[in-house]
Amino acid sequence: MTPHPNAPHANLDQQAPFLLDLAQALHISGLHSHELERQLNAVGQQLGVRVVCFAVLTMLTLNLTAEDGTQRVVMTRLPPYDYNMARLIALEELLGRIDGPASLDRCERELKAIMDTPPLWTGWSFVFFGFLLSAGVAVLLRGGWAEIVCGGAIGALFVRAYLVLARYPRLGPATPVILCAFAALAAHLSALALPQQSPFITSVAAVVFLLPGFMLTVAMSELATQNLLAGTGRLAGVFLLLFLMGAGLGIGNEIGLHLVPDRATGTPLPLPAWVIWPAIAILGVSMLGVLQAPWRSVLAMIAGCVLTWGIYSIVHAGFGMVVGAFAGALAVGFAGHFYNALSGQPAILVKIPGIITLVPGSVGFRGLHALMAQDSATGVGLLTDMVLTGAVLAVGLLLADNLAPLAFARLRRRRTAARLATTAGERSR
């Protein structure tokens, strides 16, 4: 006997592939495990299905239960994720248009169209954003004009080389080693033209595109929310990437010391104090490329960077680095949720740029550099600082994620009501 198309178990046959494709799309666009579970639960309620999501870095499992008790378990292997905010914005807009099982066919077509859309920033535009990112980070690392120029230029070359090597997936773990060795060697060679620069600051600024500072914060957040497998896997990925980058740095540094032995330890020329604020703004602009975000998001990203650094600087002066990092993360977390409630855009458009300004990954990078230089005490201390900073940032973000929705609930309800009224008006026409 052929089941009726409106029967609950028949609906599961259509809903299961859609929910699996949607979950995969959200994951590879940069949505974190605990947020992914929340979004899928909300979609399941719209479709009349209870969804239990289990996501780790390489696997996704969905347990679907219909109203009559019929169950379906689907799973898939997840590809590596990246951050594509333009795609994530489109996906979250799609989530708002899911209106019961009847809308499923339309949503499936829209989902395919979203995933077929090419990245916003590619080629030389992406390279230009890499230049801005490295130049801005050089200022945060207390570099001078020489480090800004050389770090930005090598950073642009680094990003270009990254795009080229990404075409050869078989290189796999060798890619960070090759890129960091190239950056360290280029930093030493650039000292021939600008001997007053610090090759280490230049090389760290150049490779900041790969530094897993925000990944560390996300790993700590997932561990704190009991997503232990996802958090442990991501944390292991952080340290593996740091060790690979450290190996590349060590190789390039040793070659550079032999080629340019008398110019290996430059001292940055001091910059005026006001330079830090344009650098922070430039860092926010560079996030457009790093996160594949649309132009209309640039003010929000700059605001996230400026707010986080401002709060961190004020609190750090009075209470130290740990409390400053916590206050900065808490502030940018609230700012992200306020931006989401006001505009409907993803909160991470504000949160990620803000957290990246604190650059915990560079602390770990310096720690690895010290260990490779046989300075065990300094190296272990810096790696400990990296983990502590990542944990503090995660706590700040988690507090904001739990408190901010309550604070901005009325604003979010107002925006939702306005959107529903607009949708109803369009349907009536």
C-alpha cells in the first residue's frame, strides 16, 4: 500500500534530506556547533519535526522524530568549514522564510541557489584584504612603519600563495609549513632594504591570516557548552596548526639567519599613539575579505573591532590582561546580539572581528617560537597565556550569548513582527 503523501512518515522522506543539506550548509559557512543545534531545532518546530543534532568537525548526525513517533536518522561527512558571511546571511534569511511543510519545495530551490553562489571576494581583491589585515596586525604587535610596510606586503604575497596552494589539496598539512617558511624567509630578506625592522614581528603579521586565535575561542566555547567532541577536535586542530606554522617559521628563520646574519634583530621605530585607532579600523575593513562579508557589513565590523579594543585597553590598564580580555569579549558579544536584534544580520559579523583584534593566536605563535629557540620557560608561559586568554574570551562570549537575548528580546520581537507584517502584505498583493 502506497503511503499518503501527507502522512508524517512521508514528510520525513522529504524533510530529512533538506534538513541535512541545510545543516551542512550552515556548518561549512561558519556556524558553530551549539548555534547549529539551536537553529535546526527552530527549523524542526516550523516543519513539525523534533530534531536532535550531533555535530563534530567531520561528521553530522540528525535524529528526526515526526508527530506520530516515526523516526529517521541521517548522517553525512562534513567538509572543512570556512567563514562565508554573505552565504550565512542568505541562509539565515532563508530560515526566516520557512513556513511549515508547504514551503519545503521553495526552500530547497533557494538553498541550492545560495550554495551555488560564488564567493564575494576572490583573486586580487582577496589579496588586498590580506595586505590590510597584516598591516593592521603589525601595529597591534607594536611594530613600526617598516613592519607595517613589509608585513603588509609579505602578507599579501602570503595570501596569494595560499590561494595557489589551495588548488592542490594533496599538499594538506605541508601547506602551513611552506607558507610560514616563505614568510619568515621573506621577512629576513626584507631587512636588507629596511634594516630597522623586526623580522619576527613582520613574519607574524604576515601569517596572521592562518593564526587560529578565533578557532581557539570557539573550541573553548564548545567545551564549555558540553560539545566535548567538537571542542576537543577543534582544540587539537588549533595546536596542530600552531605546531605546523611554528615548524615553517623555524625553517624560514634558520635559512634567513644564514643569508642575512647581521640583520636578524632589528628594533621597531616607535609609532605615535594615535596610529592604533586607524589600524583597528583597517583591521575591521580587512575582515570583509577574511569573512567573505558584503560591503554593507563594513561599519558593523569596524565597530566590533573599535569597541573590543577600546574596552580591552581601558580595563587592561586598571585590572590586567585577563580581565581586559573578558570585558572586551563580553562587550562585543552584547554588541553582536544588539546588532542582530536591530538588523537581523548574524551576530558574528560583529563578534568575530572584535575577538580577532585580541589575537590570542599570536601569543601561542610567540610561545612556539620561544620553544624552538630553546627558551622553554618563556615558551610554556606564552602557550599558557594563549589558552587562558582563549578561555576568558569564551567565557565572556558565553555570558553575552545567554544574557543578551533576554536584554534585547523586545527589540527582536518588534523586528520579527515588522518582518511578518511585510511578508503578509507582499502575499496579499
